Amino acid sequence: QVQLQESGPGLVKPSQTLSLSCTVSGGSISSGGYYWSWIRQYPGKGLEWIGYIYYTGSTYYKPSLKSRVSISLDTSKNQVSLKLTSVTAADTAVYYCAREERQLGRSVDYWGQGTLVTVSS
Amino acid sequence: DIQMTQSPSTLSASVGDRVTITCRASQSISGWLAWYQQKPGKAPNLLIYKTSILESGVPSRFSGSGSGTEFTLTISSLQPDDFATYYCQQYNNFYTFGQGTKLEIK
């Protein structure tokens, strides 16, 4: 059973960089056929895709966030990382890492439990 | 960006009711449409993918249909565990989620 677990600071100051890690167990992030995503959910409801990375290291970001986002893989730790620069209060959200099963077209079939990040001084 | 418009935003229903939630895409998404259920404090849970394929372990009272830009999620006979928030998602071009439908007990 694949499990994803996000970790990182729960409080980030405005203008600083938000950094989160996602540790994957029960499967290798180096396996083909999967995209590893970061998705956030604002207080209240809305879900927003931030970006994803393929095992080859190819990355795809939401255009409106592209200038501030970086997603990377650490295969030695089986982790997926997110960096979001120049954060503001508008970046306050629950951040999820997630896996898309691309080969069978199943979309996002595994999610982490999510981690709340608050941007505040 | 592909926009997803989901309706209604809130739906009040009773156990045993048949309910339908609609999702409209701003352009064709070639059937790459998924539905998720989310309960408070939990991550979304995949119910249906590729418009109508039921994820393993999901009860058969859930079904999805649609094509082009119009899609629906139907729950044939509501059970107490079904009261939650439901989201549609297109994954034809990156991802976009609908605004969510909160299914409440009447």
C-alpha cells in the first residue's frame, strides 16, 4: 500500500520560502507511470493544483505560479519536495502531495494527509 | 486554463435519495474527468476516473457519466456515509478542480 506523508514548517513569514517534503513509502518514486503532484486547499474549500514531476525529473507547473514554484525528486530518500518563494497570506492553505496513475488514466489515486501552512508574521 | 463549474454548491438530501451533481468544463476534456469525495479533515478520495470508471472498493451506488464538456456524478441511494463534499477534476490539461458540492442531510 502506497503512503505519502508531508512534512515541513507550519508557519512561514511573508516574503520567505515555503519548503515541504513528501516521503513516499510502499513504492518507488523512480517507477515509471506516475506523476507526483503538489495540490493545495484553501481554508473554506477550493483545491488548486500547483505542479507535478515525473520520475524522469520533468516538471510541469501551474502557469500563474510558475515563477515561484520548484518541485524536485530525491530518489535516495524517496521524497518529493516543494519550494514556493515570496509567499504571502494568500498562500496559506493545506498542502497535499499526491500521486497520479498516468498509465491507466486513474488521475490522483493516492494523497498524503496534508499539512497546514500558515503565512504570517 | 480549463475552468470547471460544478453545481449545485450545496445539496440537501435524505438517506435513500438519488442525487446528481453536475460539472461543466470550459472546453472539451476528452473524458479525462474524475470525481472525489472529501470528509472534514481528510484528503480527497478518488471515486471515479475517466468519466465513468469506478475506483476499486467504491460502492456501486456511485456512477459517473458525460462527454465533451458536461459530466455528472450520481449516487443512486444515499447512505449515511455519503454525506460529504464532492469535487470534480479535469486532468486533460494539467488539473483543475470544481468548486465542490457539499452534500448535507435534509
